[in-house]
Amino acid sequence: MPAGELLNSNQRRHWADEARVRRRMREEAALTAQVVRVPPLLRAAVFYVLHPLPVERQRDPGNWADSAKPYVDGLVDAGVLPDDNDRYLSGPYPALGEPVPAGDARISLVVVELHTRDREGGEDEPGSGACSPDVPT
């Protein structure tokens, strides 16, 4: 995702400021998905990878779930997923990536297509790789 201000569950923001940031993130995710041509998927797992600033303290990538939600909403807006409920989406799951050398912390999304072994709610398995994890989405 483009570099920019992220939301963290430890922040205490005014609701209007938070809404502005969420709207920007949602629009960026939709636009990015269209630009890199992420295909429509029936079901997917989404992982968000936090690339933090280089600091000595430990990081908890789960604190950035507030940033993952508008990005997933943008994927729905772009038509990548029909909806973000548990019928179509597994996750988003947090992961910690390499720190950024300078600037703002960043989040990368990894979208993995899932297929169900049987139509009666069997276990999910990775799909055909329609969206490569090497493509930033």
C-alpha cells in the first residue's frame, strides 16, 4: 500500500480525523487493487504485513488491525471480494515484515485465493495463486 499515515489501536484520535484517514486508506486500497489488476476472487485469506520504523523495542503487528480493516474494505470496493464477511474472507492476519529505512511505517497486503475442498464447509486450501504474494496489493 502507498506510504502514509496508519491507524494503531493504541492511538486516541478525534473521530473525524480517524474517519478521514480510514477514507483515504480505503480509496488507496481500491485504486491499488485496480492498478495491479487483482482479479475477482470468490474466497481469500488476507495477511497484512507491517513494515515498521527501525526502533529497538518489540512490535505487535496486531495493533495495526485498525489499518487493515479499511484496506480490506477497499478490496471489496474494487471487486476483489464480494464482501468482507467470513463467507468470503479469512483474516486479515497480522505479520511483521522488514523495517522501512526511512519515512513512514508501511503495510503490505498479501491476498491468497482459497478454495474449499467440498462445498459443505470443508477446510480451506490455498488456491491457484491468482494473485502472487510478490505483487504489492
